[in-house]
Amino acid sequence: MWRIIGPALLFSGAAIGTSHLIQSTRAGAVYGLGLMGVIALACILKYPAFRFGVDYGHAARRSLLHGYRELGLWAPIVFACFAILVVPIIYAALASATAGIAIAVFGIDIAVPLLALIVLSAAGAVLLIGGYDWLDLINRVLVAFLAVSTLLVTAFVLPRVEWGTIGALGWVSDPGAILFVVALAGFMPNPLDVSVTTSMWIAEAESREDKDHQSGLADARRAFASGYVMTAFLALCFCVIGAGVMHADGIAPETSAPGFAQQIIALYSSTLGESAAVLASIAALSVMTTTVLAALDIGGRHVASVWQQTVGAETEAQFTIVYRIAIPVLIALTAAVLYAFTSSFTAMLDLATSAAFVGAPVIATLNHLVVTRCSMPEEARPSKAFRALNLFAIAVMASLAIAYFVL
């Protein structure tokens, strides 16, 4: 169980970052508790597609991309178009947020794009030197910090929350609010392409287990579900934090990364005291460090796996070579995005998260086809109820994606 909980915590580490610290906090700051239902619904609707990654990864001991290739060469190519092309934008948003928090906490006098590149380079070095083991260990420690500190900060904030806003639906008739809801749901709790990486993490964790004490599929599912529930609950906590610290005083979020980070920490300090500000700083840095590390690993794995499936190179050595090339190339591409979007952090963030949401129904459909049509043990296939929930989720996400383009 200690080994199999690793992928669940990696999922949480990847999730509790931009979607939580930035987007959930913004949702609470602007709309109070009015979007908590949206956050909960996004987590519920995406769960089956993410769980399919656990099912296939455990049963086949392979990446979901192997299942995509079984569907046809078109499937990994479609995945690459929706998941990999936006990676530099996602990295730029994550690294900018992390750099902004570091500037706010430590008072560093350095340009955001430069510090963001330093953060990405350091994360890349950790992955290239230490691999999965370092990523797993660092993530476990930081997820523990961020979970405890976030819960404590939420407890500080609760007395300031306007609970009457929880049923407010005024945003439904506002086109601008609908666009923000799409951006919020895009990364909530994670982009759906992370289901592919989850299957890889599951397969890698299983390969390291004692062959006489292999975990069962039920264990893998329970471990992932526990991490998923924690991730969804912390998303609601960050919405409460934004509502209590900013919405209660009618304070609009800043649009720059350091400005937003400084604003959050200053508000904690002035309204809740220095102890809450310290906890907020610990939570914020832990959140973004885990997310940058996990996201960088996700991008490298996606590139390497898509390359494997399109050219038919199945060996671990070939995967490792492409993975090691992909990470520095993706960092270099991110540098261009960072300098192009320096002036508007929130615009860059909304672009990345909205793109992720538009691709969500496509990836959810691919995952559904894999677990219903591709080769895997029958006992590992999801139940009819789970399949039905995923089909309903695909319909909802596709409708919202169409609404996004209309708006």
C-alpha cells in the first residue's frame, strides 16, 4: 500500500497547484462560494476517465497510450494534438505562479520570466538525475505540508466567510463568468491528459513491488480514490480561502503572478495575523513546487510515449532517451511563451486551462474506448454504472466546450 499510494499522491501533487491555489482562490475572491458547486461537479464528472487510467495501468502494466495505439494510429496523434501542443503554455503558467510566490515570500528582486525558467530548470534537473524515485519522495513530503497547512489556513478563514453566497447563481447569466467557469473546470482537479500519466505511474509503481506481494486492482482503486477525494476537498478549501480573505472585502485579484501572490500573502497577514501568513506561504510554495515537478514529468512522459506508439519503439531504453531529450526541449519552448505573456499572467493561465477543458471530452472518449474495446482482463473493466457516468460526463463537457467557442 505504501508503494501503490505513490501514484495517487503524485496525482494530488500535480493537481493542487494552478487549479487550486490560483483558479479556486480566484473563484472564491470574485464569486464567493457561488462556484463551489462547479468545482465539485467538475471533480465528479472527470473521475471515471481518471479511474480508467488506474484500471488500464494496473491490468495491462502499460500506459493508456498503448491502448490508444490499439485503437489505431489516429488515437495517439489526436491525443498529442490536444495534450502536448499546449504544454509550453501550461508550464509557463505554472512556473510564473511559482516564481511570483517566491518573489512575494522571499522578496527576490528578479524578473518573473527569468525566475520561472530557473524553477523549471531546477525541476528538470531533479527529474533527470533522480527519476521517478526522487519525484515520488519529494512529492510525498510536500503534499503532506500543503495538505496540513491548507487545512489550518482554511480554519483561520472560516469566521470571515459570507456563507450566503454559496447559493448565488448570478454568474449563470454573465458570459464572462461562463468563460471563467470553463477555465476553472479545465484544470479541476487536473487536466484529463493526466489520466495517461497516472496509468504510467501505476505501471511503474507496480513494477517495483515485491512479486510475492503484488497489490490488487481494488487496492489501486482505493488508493487513487483516497488521493482524489483529498484533492477535491482541498480545491473547495482554496475557494473558501478566496471567499474569506478577498471576497468579503470586495478585493479584485491582481493579474500578474507576483502581484497576485503578494496580494494573497499581504491579505493573510493583515486580516488573520502573521501566523496565518506564514502558513499560507508554506502552503503556496509546497503547492506549486509539487505541481511544477509533476507537470514536467507528465510532459516528458507524454512526448516519449507518443513517440513510442507512433514509431513502434517499445523498449524502456528508447523511452528514457526521448524523455531526457523532451524535458529540456519543452523548457526551451516554455521560455518563448514566458516572454510573450509576461504582461498578463491571468490571460496566459486562462488560455492554458480553457484549452485543457476543450480537449477533455476527446480524451475522456479515448479512455472510454480503451477500457471497453482494448485488450485487458474482463475483471478489470469498469462497471456499467461507471461507463454510463463517463458517457454523461463526455456529453456535459462537450456541451460546455461548444458553449465556450460560441461565447
